[in-house]
Amino acid sequence: MKRMVDSTSKPSKRDSLSPKEEREMRETLRDIFATDFPNPERRGCPENVEAKLKALAWRRKFPEAQELISHLGSCSPCYQEHAHFVRQHRSRQRLYRLAAVAVLVVALGFWISWKLMRGPSSMVPMPPPIVKAPPPEQPPAQTPDPPELEKQKPTEFQVAVLDLRKRGITRGESNKKPRELTLPKGRLKVSIYLPFGSEVGQYEVRISGHKKQVATARGVAVMRNHITVLDVEVDTTAFDSGTSSLAIRQLEWGWYRYSVSIE
């Protein structure tokens, strides 16, 4: 007698994806939708598309929502704008939650202080024990560094700025070509002005050269004078002069790549 197979049985663990595989699949899909459907002339985009994309990212209801969702799968510029608005919405929600927690902590502190002040007056705190401090030690005499040690001191950091604000999402074609991105060789403290609409948070930076030279860094982007600025430290000493690849991404999101000249 043949054994009956239950069609409603759950798939085995071998048939399901691991969390890492699911994360890689989501990142691959995001990269495909963000780059494989270029639409520089924005053909087929609905009117007032920026406001509608923002409303969709912020989960607001409007009549053309379903039509706009279908449009995102065939228009990379709209998909990228929607992704920016989603990250802004998530960042704002996190700030609201942190503010609520801060209010609760302050209220709890006031309540504890009020309870302590209303406690029994007979509870007198014990005075702290008297501890005699040891006499201060005399600092050792400083001797000048020999010439050999002075040569071994690490080189100082150079300060550099990369302005990506006008290299983000643009509407239509523009005759103004942005200036070439350049970085000097050496140990660098780089301030990266992220594209308009970028949100604060943790980012990862990777610079790749022609001969497999790689420099990576992580940092936290903050707002300065209405500009999202990411400060990182990288070392380009081993890089050859010429064009290299600069990749930037917010953690758990896809990479955005630019060309940078190492001089």
C-alpha cells in the first residue's frame, strides 16, 4: 500500500534558505531594481512623483499607491528615490523611539529623587572614610629623542574632502559635469559629503586600486549645517597613481560606486 503524501506538510530545513542567503538575495534584488532599469528621461513616471514616493515610503494611503508600486519595478531612478525616503522614515522612527526612552528615563529619575526626599529623616548617611592621598610622584626627566627614533615617528594625517552631494539622484540630463574626485597618497582623514537625501547612521567605505590594493573603513555619518557628512580614516600610501574605485554603502544596504583619482 503506497504511503499518502500530505501536501500541506512543511518544507524541510534543506529546502529553506538560511538567514545569510535570504539577506544576500534581498541585497541582489535591491541592486537589480536600483541599476538595471535606467530611465534618465523619466518616461512613464507619474506627476508629482517625488511627493508620491515619499508618501509611499512613509506608508500613507493615496489613490495611485498600487500603480506606483508596480512602476518601481521598471524604473531605477524612482526605486532609488523610494529607497532614500524609506531610510529617512526609518531614521526618524528611531529618533522618536530614542526620545521616548529619554523622557521615561528622566521621569524615572525625578520619581526616584522625590521618593528619596520623602524618606525617614532618621536615615543619616555615613560620612565617607578619610583616605590620605600618597604624595605626588615627581615626573621623570624628559630626554630628547635620538635622531633614529624621530625618523620612526608615524607620519601625520592629511585632510581631504570628497563632495558627492551633486552625484546622487538627478532628474533629466544635466550639461554640468561634476568635478573629478581626487585623493592624495598617504594616511588620510577624509570628510565625505554624502548625496542629498542620505540619512545619518553607520556606513562602510572601500577603495580598490588596479593591483588589488584595498583600503576599507567604517564611520558614522552625522548632520553638519544640513549636510550629511561621513568622516573616515584610510591609507592610500600603497596605491598607484591613477583612477581607482570608491564604493560607499550604509550598513545592510547596497553599494554606490564612484571613480576617484589617486594622485
